[in-house]
Amino acid sequence: MSGTQIWPIQPPESSDGHVPSANRSRVVIVGAGFAGYDAARSLTRALPPDSGVEIVLVNPVDYFLYLPLLPEVAAGILDPRRITVPIPDTLRGVRLVLGDVASVSLTERTVSYTDPEGSSHSLGYDRLILAVGSVNKLLPIPGVAEHAHGFRGVAEALYLRDHIVRQFELADSTDDADERTARCTFVVVGAGYTGTEVAAHGPLFTDAIRAGHPHLRHQKVRWLLLDLAPKVLPELDPRLSRAADRVLRERGVEIHTETSVREATGDGVLLTTGEFVPTRTIAWCVGVRPDPLVEESGLETRKGRLVVEPTLVVPGHPDVFACGDAAAVPDLTRPGQVTAMTAQHATRQGKLAGRNVAASLGYGRIRLYKHHDLGFVVDLGGAQAAANPLRIPISGLPAKTVARGYHLLSMPGNRVRTAIDWILDAVTGRQVVQLGLVRSAAVPLDTAAPRPAQEGTRSG
């Protein structure tokens, strides 16, 4: 896989009327999550100014979402604009096309998409990078799709924030003790990275809310964290898992390991242990699966992810590359396995995809993807975190410092504004108000519906 591929003189025409000329190639990148965003940025840097290559990035929204800080948006610490980095401002030289990709034709080398106003279009490409990310993992549990909500985007974080505030306001206005108990009970399903962070931030947020409701001063507030695994954060070093477990329990979170939901209703959840928990809140954080576009592409998959070579090229299609959560990238550091679905891998794969696409156009040399994990960070709210930078387990304030430093370095923009929000939260406390902008129907659990590419919830 080296050298320059020779393409037909007349690439396929696009519905936007643009036909690349013989000396102007077009690279289409689908998705602006960690992989897609970094692929676009890497490609612009790898190409000389006079290359004549057009870079098109197709995404439903005009921003890159820094997903690891989403729990802080839900907890009222960060303004949602802090974790949404504008694509037009930060990816100069990249043409942004707003749309949800519906299909890809490998024979015609076109991408079909629907714009935000419902019109259908198609784009021809000379090179294609599939970085469509992942969506919520669904399980066949009665009532979950109707009564639970996922946690994969800004709308879901804002919904959860408003919903929690609303439960306290409704609890304050009723004389029914059972209703107050249900509204002040919050269930998080999934004790991986996202679920653990949501459950850790939750009690601090509800403490701030309850301070504004004197009538609820003595009302018990319950946070439950469920997982079928025998411990929280099962992917991490046992010492980090124990540190997170300790912080959660100190904040009153009820940890139910080897337990999940048997059925969800409008009044609560029936656990696999047989216990019924009255609640109006079910946060679904059980994991992710590749975007449905992967399966619909007709390409070979492994565990639902596109099979690719170590160069990120799709076998049999030298003009198609895939990276991030959508791709089963061979892990050369662990022969026989594929890389994990993390932000760390997605970012680095995106960078390599951009460089390898440039190399396939004659600028540079094709390289293999090989990366050793540098560790992970898990923010537990307040002054607490768990991290293992360079495989050194730490917790408490040192881990918090590492976590926030890592996030600031990793974000492609908004660093100063994010740091200011953190300072304001520490000095003045958080604002507690529900804006009512996102209602339940707008954030269904089935995220197979079109939405921005998202991947790599795990930080590091």
C-alpha cells in the first residue's frame, strides 16, 4: 500500500453540481467525532497548499463534541458550548457539509446524505474515510426503550440536567410521600466510564438542587448504580476500581453489582434481584455499538465493526479508509485483537487516516497503526478522580489534576472558557435551573436515528 493510485479522469458527479476535475481529487470524511475530526485536521496538514485536493467533512452538526466532559454538562458545571468546538473556525480549508449519511455506494464512489431540511444529496469521492462513530447499545429489556434515556450527546445531557432539576421541583410541590420518594430516586445503568462518572457527579448536583428547596431538606435522595459486572469500572486496574467504588459509596451511591434491569415502567424499575425501585429517572449507560451505517455498507465486519488493514484501508477497496469506533483496527501491540473503542485510539487513528490518505495521493508514506495505551482518566466530581497515566494508578486530588490537565490538552478548542467554568464552579457554585429546551421525545434511547458521530467515551 504505497505510491499513488491512478483514478478515472471523470469522477462521479455530485448532486451539488460539483464535479472534481482530473487534477483535483476529493476526499470525503463521514463523521466529525474524535476520528473524523482529527482525520480532517491531519489531512489538511499533510497536504501542501497547492495540492488541489478538496476535503469535505459530512456531519449532522457544525461542531466537534468533546464527549468525555459530557457528564459535567449534565451536572451543571460546564456550559454545553464549552465542549462543542466549531468546525468552521477550527478546520480551515475543510468544506463542511451538514447532513446525515444514509448510504455509501462503493461501486459508484458516492455518499448519499440528507441535509437538516430534509433534502437528499449525493457526493462523489476519490477517497473516503468512514468515521461514523457509535450509538447506544440496546438490550431487549421490556420498557427500557420507552422509559430510559441514553447519554451520548449534548441534547441528552441537557435533558438529564433539566429532568433532575424538574424532579425536585415536582417533588417539592406534592404532598404524596411515595411520589416524592420516586422523584428523588435516580437509577444509572452501567458502571463503565460514563455510568460511573454520571453516578459520581449526581449526588453533588442533587445536593446543590436540594439546597434551594427547604421543604425537601429531610427528603432522602437515592442514587443507584447497576451493572452485571462484579465491580465498577471493570476495565480498569483493581486499585482504580476500588478508589472509584469508595468515592461513590462515600457520596451515598448504592452500588448494585451483578445486577441489571429486568423491566422498566413509568413508575420505576424491576431489578434482576426481584426488587422494585420506584423512580422517574433511568440513565442508560451500558455501552455502545457501531453506527448502523457500518452494517448497511455491506462490507466485512468483526463484532459489528468494519474490518480494516493495519493501514486503516478497507480490504479490497484501496480508496476507502475507516477508523475510530466504526473500525476493527488490528492491535499490533496485542496480536489477534482489535483496538478498544476509546477516544485515545479514535484520535490517533484519525490522525493516521488523514496522513495515509495524503500518502495515497502521493504526499508522504503509508504507515501502520500501532499505539500503546497511555492510561485512562475518570472524573468523579468534586476534587476526586481516578487515573493511571503511563500505567501508574493514582486517585484523589492528584488524579483530578491529571484528568483536567489531560482534557485541556486534548480539547481542540475552548480551553480557556472551559477552565474559567471550572474556576467559577469551584468559587461560586453551580447555577441550578431547568431551561426546558429538550423534552423526552427529543432524546429517544434508540440512537440509531441520525446524530453526530460520537466515539470514545473513555478518556485517555
